[in-house]
Amino acid sequence: MNVETLLPEALLPAFDRYYELLIEWNAKFNLTSVTEKNDVFLKHFADSLSGARAFPENASVCDIGSGAGFPGIPLKLLRPDLNVTLIDSLQKRVTFLNEVIQELKLTGIRAEHLRAEDAAKPYREFFDCATARAVAALNTLCEYAVPLVKRGGRFVAYKSAECMGEIAEAARAIKVLGGRLLPIDTFTVEGADGTRLSRALIVIEKVSDTPAGFPRGGNKPKTNPL
């Protein structure tokens, strides 16, 4: 799949404005090391949109560690049916996310200042889907994400195609937390200049309730992953 296919022409003005805001705010504090326009459109925008097919219609979605808004804001632009909650641990990033939401006049999306390991307190088994991109290893991500998802929902993780080792390491976490790994979707995203990204969507279905002790506090999902 290529950038032109993933970014419909009607949405280009919104993505152009998003890019302008990203560069403007990136000068104030670090949001991304990727700043050249073609690279942003490929590595952030198109990559985020490549997972759109994994989210059911009208799903409520939590984007964990949203950072500069990826994948949550591009998904919302392409899929206005989604109800998106962006969470991030840094208030400056949340302020940026709210600025983008306001500038692009988006509804059904909000940003919240919240640590990933604390999100299950207000949002335990609340969302139809959770997602994360470039946040942490899969076993850590599962402990953050799976507790947020309703039984029958799914956690969608964006990863490099070279992720089989991560998947193997996360097998215990997936089982303990109440998940089941679905077939892995691997594909290539191609930029306008021919640059290619080898990507994978890892989809974990929530098949049983997450035990009450998860996620663990004290940064244990990172320092001592399941």
C-alpha cells in the first residue's frame, strides 16, 4: 500500500495543517525526530492509517502513549466513526494534541493527561479497542493495553515486520492478561519517493477478564515485564 492510497485527497488539507502544527510545536519541545514532510507523511501519517482496517465500525479506541497523536489523530481523520481517547504522560504533549483537535475541528476525540499504567483505574475494560505505536516492547504494552479493553474487544499494536521475537516474548503476558493472538498482518507501506516500511499489525483479542492485579504499578510492566 502507498501513501497516495492511504491518504485520500480530500483529507490532504487537514494533514497539511497537522504537519504545520507538528513542526511549529516541535520547535518548542521534542515531539518527533522525523521532520521532513515526505518522511512525516510516510512514517507517521500513512503508517498510522495502515492499521485503520483493524478497528470495528463505531469503536471506542484508546491510543496509549499517543505522543504527537499517532496513530489516534490520523485514524480519526480517516475514520470519523471512531470515538478516540488519546492518553499521554506528558502535559505538554496533551496540550499539543488538544491544539490539533481544535485546529482540525475534530469531534469525538479528546486528549487526557494520564500515565499508561494508571489508565486502568478510570478505564478498566471500558474501550472496544486499544492501540499503541512506538511506545514499548509488546509484553509491556499488553499489560498497559489489555486491561483497558472490554471482553470481545481488541488491542492493536503497530510494529515492525521484524517482530516475531517480541511476539514470542509476549506469549505469557497475552495469556495471563486475558488475550488471544490473532493472525499477524504483515505488509509494506511505500512513500512517494519509493521508500518502503515493512510493518506488522499485531491484534490481540480480549477473550477473558484481566485479573485484578494488572497492570502493576511502580513501572513494573517495563522493568519486570510478564
